[in-house]
Amino acid sequence: MIADLHSHSTASDGELTPLALLQRAAQQGVELMAITDHDCVDGYQAVKAQWQQHHMQLVAGVELSCLWGKRLVHVVGLNIDVDNPQLSAGLAQQQLARKQRAKLIDAKLTKCGFTGGLLYATELAGDSQIGRPHFARFLVEKGHVRSENEAFNRYLGAGKVGDVKELWPDMATVIGWINASGGVAVLAHPLHYKMTATKLKALIVDFKQAGGAAIEVISGRQAKDQTQQLAKLAQQFDLHASIGSDFHKPGTPWRELGQVGQLPAQCRPVWSLFSHRDDVEQA
Ligand code: AMP
Ligand code: MN
Ligand code: MN
Ligand code: MN
């Protein structure tokens, strides 16, 4: 089964509209999919009535920004009920935090001598969730850096001046929202946090303790030993396994929809937890 349970549309920082994303996934042979935009479900809402025509199954998803101690962590919610009041209130809070964070990022960049970022990023974001990628575009377009990657490496990435994190809720809170809505909480891309093995285990212990159910054993195309390491952690901590490309745009073959391999045989796929929802067929 080709599953891709992590992807982004224009509702957050992806380049494809939700419908174009769905169509591309279908072309790539994806059979089970989740659109997991940052802190919003608008992309999923836009196409939830249309996925049946695409010979696939779409489950509701979201990627929530949160804090584990002082570290930024992403938790994916899958098979969530997007109408659940607790989750909806949580999403409203996240969206407000994004707007407030944008002002703080702007103030930091202004101090570096880069003025006008908020206006530029707000216009660029339009109706989508404003985030650091919009400020990265601003820095590129105004000639302050040569690439978005450089914008993150110098100004917006982890530990840099524009990496404003303090507005995010803690990890247990967002897991609570996901669980309240009947969804499954998945620790996103565990190796992106660049933690030591000991720290990562401590994170996974807390994640599970707070009600987390799965970890992404595959995130984008990755080395075999990374997959093995994560499969082992899933087994050790009795967690289910998820798989996703974290697709944002065409032209990134290492993040192509449905093209990131298969979960190792010993893993228990996260979708085995989806069966209790009436509106989701067992895949
Ligand atoms: P935000 O959700 O606003 O905190 O922004 C985080 C997003 O920025 C991630 O989901 C990625 O899509 C993007 N991102 C992170 N690091 C980089 C990078 N080095 N180059 C380009 N985009 C990045
Ligand atoms: Mn992103
Ligand atoms: Mn992420
Ligand atoms: Mn993502």
C-alpha cells in the first residue's frame, strides 16, 4: 500500500492548491493520503468532498507547532475530527500565535536592518498561514540573502535571531487537542530535531506519556540506517509507525508524494488505528 501521511498545500507553506496536491498524489499512485498543513485544516476542508473521485482515501490531518521544553517540535494529527470544538479552538489559538509571531519576527529582522518584512510576508501569505518561509522569500527578494536556505541558515532557522518560538503551546497540549478530536498524534520527523540519541528517547518517552501514539519512521527519502533506527525506537516504545514525504512543492524528488519507500515489515502502521472512525474505511 502506498501511503503518504504528511504533505502541505497552499493553505500553509506548500506550493500546490489542495486539489492539485490531491491530483498529483493520485498520479504518483498514493492510495492513502493526509494533507497536514501547518496549524490549519483549510486545505483538507477544500477537498474533503472530492477525494473519492481520485481512487484514493484521504484522512484529515494537521501539523501542529509546539514546544518540548525550549525546543520546537512538530506533532502531526491524523484522522482528526475537524469539527471537534476543542481542536477548533486549538487551531484558532495557533493561527493567532502565527500572526503575533510574524510581528515579533519582523521586529527581530528590523533590528538587523531588514525593514518591511511584515508587510511583504503578510501580502505573500494572503489567506494561507503566515510563517518563516514567507520571511525567507522576503529576504531573498530584497537581496539580503541569495536563497531561502541561506535565509534559514543565517536568520530564521533553529537558534537564529528570527527563530521566535515562545508563542507555541507545549507538546502535551497539542496532543490533547488531537486526542480530544478522536485523532492519532504522530511525532513528526524525529531526526530533524538533531538531538542526541538520549535526548530523542527522552522526547519519545514524554510524547508517549502525553498520549502520543506513533512516530514518523519515514520522513522523506532517507538513509536505510535512519529508517532502521526509527523502526527500532517505535518498537522499543510500543508506538505505531507513520510514513510521509513532507511534500511542499514539485521539483524536490527526495520529498515527492508517495515516493519515499515503505515501512519496514516489523512496524505497525499508524492507519491500523484509523478503523474506529465510521467515515474512514480500513485501508
Ligand atoms: P514555520 O512553520 O513558520 O515555523 O516554518 C517552518 C517551515 O519552514 C518548515 O515547515 C519548512 O517548510 C520550512 N523550512 C525549514 N527549514 C528550511 C530551510 N532550511 N530552507 C527552506 N525552508 C525551510
Ligand atoms: Mn513547512
Ligand atoms: Mn515539520
Ligand atoms: Mn511538514
